Amino acid sequence: MSNGKAASLGGKDTVERLFQPPKLSLEQLPGLAAVFESVAGTCTEQLREWVTTPLSLLVNGIELSNAWDVLESYEDCVAFIYYATAWDARIVVGVDKRLVYFLLEAIFGGDGSTAPFDDQRPLSNLEVRIAKEISRISVDAMRREFGRISPTEFELERFEPTIEFTMMGQSDFPVSVSQVLSQVLDHGGRMFIMIPQTALHQMRAKLQRGTGEATTVADPVWTQRMGDGVARTVARLEAHLEGPTMTIDQIANLKVGQVLEANSGDFGGVILECDGTPLFECKLGQSRGQISLRLEQALDPSEQFLGEMILKSKRA
């Protein structure tokens, strides 16, 4: 073997490759997709509390890339930089200006039919607060989801009103990025979450759990229809309070406006039902001059059915 060939086999490049971490594969990290799906679901639920119009956020995809390539493709976003203390890494939550504009319009009762916005202007103070709240909701959801894998705190370091590809420094580095698409007032928007791959390497073993098991991928269209249709269907609730024991004659002689005293002095034992199915045990009270119910504990229909069967057997 020649000296030149031996040098090429044992050179500096070969030694550096030996110490490089193994490459990540999204197919081997099912836990990562589950985290971002949950983050998108949490954002949808909390943002829907702000508006009365249909709103949805869905994960459009997760990919492994480089920081400069990702940041260069999201120039229409603003960014919030968080430091993950336990991972010793910085993550980026980017929010599209379109999402902020139309979400704010929906909050104030708009219908999305106004003139096109000027995407060159900087966000107002109110719009920045909206974008910051979106990033906070996302990070809180990540803190909860990643807490089952590798607990960490996320500290907000800075806000970047303009995204540049060198925003995270002069060095390019491998990252994972999740793109989340939004739909509000029939207008689309997007946001992204960028995490350095060095942070994922620390929890790779736990993110790999479940690899090889059969998984079901939810259809995003079906998920959106479920959220906007079935899950938001209006249901009638009925509250039942135990009253006095009366004869048929007494019931027949009841008059409009007559007051019936409840048996319970502490106004407990109120059962909240939906379509005949007991849901919660409540207490009766008042709030702002109106009768109110405070939910005490959830009821398990199966346990109630078993209890009724036992009671009937004793009576028999």
C-alpha cells in the first residue's frame, strides 16, 4: 500500500467522520411527529377560543434540513428565539404575517373581505403581541409533550421582526423543521418550529420508541372536518336536582309560580346530563346574579350502570 493511499484512509477527514453523530431519519422518529401533531392540536383549541369563525392548524410536514435553507424560505415570517435549558440549544418559532393579520381581523369580527394587506410593513405592537402569544402557546405545548421524553424549560431570548438566513449565527447547522398550515377566514397562513438536530440526538432513543409498529396516519381533511363539524355540534345539557317526594295528587295540584324546596341544604347532588347520559356531578350556586353549576367530578356511565344493576339485584 502506498503512503499516499494510507494517508487518505487515515487522514483528518476520516477521523472527523468517525466522531460525527449518526444521521437522523424521520421514519425512525415517530415520537417527533406525535409531538408536533399535539402542538398543532393544542394551538387550534386555544386559538379557537379567540374567534367565532372556523379556525384550524394542521402539520403539513416535518423535514430534516439546514438552518440557512430553512430560514431563507420563511422570509415572510417573524421569529421568536427560545433557549431550551436542558438541551443547551436554541429553537425558533416562526409565525407568518398572514396568520397574524387574518387572526386579528377575526378577533375583531371581520370577515376577511378587506383589501389585501401590505406584507412589507412591520407588524404593529398589537400584532406582535398576537404573534408572541401564538409562539407561547406552541412552546407551552412542546414543554408538555417533550416533558414525557426529555423535560426542559424554554426561555424567550429575543424577537426577530425580520428573518435572515444568518439570524442564528454565521455557521450553518442541521435542524429539523415542522411546518404548520393555518386556515382562518378562508385565508391560509403558516408557522414553523425549528429545532437543532443536536437536541434531537440527546433524546433519539426515546423518540424512536414505537418504530416498526403499525401506525395510523390521520387524514388532515377528515381531521379538519371533525374539528369544524362534529366536534363543534351544539348539544343540549340538562341538570337534575333531587326534589321532594310527592304524591300524584300533589303533583296534579301544582300551580305556576309555586316554589318547591330542594332536599339538599348544600345544593349538592346535581347531575348534569346530555341526551340522558350522566356526565358530571355538580353543585348549585350563583354567579353574577344567575343560577350556575360548578362541576365537581366526572361520572363514569359504566360504573353507574354497574351500580344500578347491583341495586336492582339487592331489591330483588
